[in-house]
Amino acid sequence: MRRLLLITGLFACGCLTAAQHSGAVRAADQFIPGATVTARQGGAKLVTYTDEDGRYQLDLTPGKWEIQIEMLGFRTLHGQVVGAE
């Protein structure tokens, strides 16, 4: 099974309660469109999909978030990001 590569960035403004988390999903130097990106924190769950360029965006509240990326034919990728406070 092929492996996904997650490229992420976290942008925040001190005046906001949520931080924009964005990233891209790649495999073998190719961006992967249509991958499911799920973020969980406690009981909160956010789901989005990568666009035609393999990119995605999520608005995350402060704290640790578990990130999961899934795509048919690929191994599921798990990670963690921290929403800026």
C-alpha cells in the first residue's frame, strides 16, 4: 500500500479564536486530490477534502487536534497539530 505525505502549515492571528490550518497531501511527489482530512479534539470533529491540487484548509480552535488523512488505495495517516492560542 502506498504512503501519503502530509505537508502542513499553521497560520494564526492573536485576535482570533480559531487558527487556519492548511496543508497538502502527496504520494510519490504527486499531489492527491479527494483525500479525506478529519480533525478531532474531544467531542469536536471537522472533515474536509483535498482539492484538485491536493490542498486543504481547516479552522481549528486552540489546543491539540488529532488529524487523520484517508484515501482509497493508501494507508491511513495519523498526526497531531496544535491550534494556536
